[in-house]
Amino acid sequence: MAQRDPIQTAKLVASLDQVSGGRFLFGVGNGWNAEEMANHGTAFATRHRLARERIEAMKAIWTEERAEYHGGMVRFGPMHAWPKPVQKPHPPVIVGGAFPYGARRALRYGDGWMPHRVRRHYPDVTALLPEFRRMAAEAGRDPASVPVTVWGAPEDPGLLRRDRDLGVARVVVSLPSAGADAVLPLLDRWAALIPALAG
């Protein structure tokens, strides 16, 4: 979000939500690549504040007939924007980022948290879920209103069952950049795992 115009992005997200029949999940990250951000005119040091304000501004666009936003970095006067999303009040904003900072951002302005499973300062983020839920309660958020999506799911039924039992709402699977002969069998195996885990 630190590299995107909030007005255009709000319209794009609302259009995707319309086309999907209200199934769109809006995963956002604040970024780590300073050089890439500079190419977009974004100051690396203030990217988190900019992303937060842009998301807050987009929520106003999605939910208000005449939206306006007056932040320190994002400002616009009363405006009309369509389409509005199918989902009410808006598509879930799932905030990516590591523990604890990404978790804090998700609790401040998100509708979910999406950490990578493994980071150099923790071997498996699911061990931090009790702490995340405590942080949610302290922030006045019902932990159920901020579901966790784990990025980086291995094809491991036992681990996926454990994730489910720990309350992980969903996982993100990474697929190789390869042809259909390599990717389709992998997708078929994942498709077979879904009903097995749902029971």
C-alpha cells in the first residue's frame, strides 16, 4: 500500500469484490525494499504511517457516500467513488508482517494478520498465537475478528491439522514458477488435502 494510490486502489478492490461476488480478501504489506519504494516516490522511513493512512482512506471510500480523509500524509476532500464493495463494510484487509510489529499493525487497522510461518527470530509463528490473542484483547479487539493467515504452508497434513486446531484461519501456498506438468499435480494434491482437513 505504500506504493499505491489509495483512490485508484479502492476502486480496483471494490471492482474485484464485485466480480468475485464478495469473496475478495485484500492482503496488504508495507514493504521492505527501500529502492523499490523510492521508485514509487515513497520514503522508506515513513512507509508504515503512509500505508496505514492509505488503508484508512480506502475504508472511507468504501463505506461513505461522500468520502473524505484528512491525515498527515493522505488528504482529500469530499468525493464520490464507485463501485462500492459487495462485502460490508468492506473486503477484509489482511495485514502482512512479522511478529510483533506486523501483528500490532494488523490489530490497529486490519481485519486479519498474515505472517510468514518462519522468520529468523521465530521458528514457527503459530507458537506466538497465544501472545497475539493476548495483544488483541489488550487492544480491545475480539481475537476472532482478526483471523490469522499463515504464509508459507508446506504440504504436510499433520502440520496443517495442527494449524487448524490452533485456530489458523487459512494458509497460503507457494507454487513454483513452472509449467502445467509440474504445477497441476501439486494443485491436485492440495485439492485432495482440503476435504481431509475440513473434517
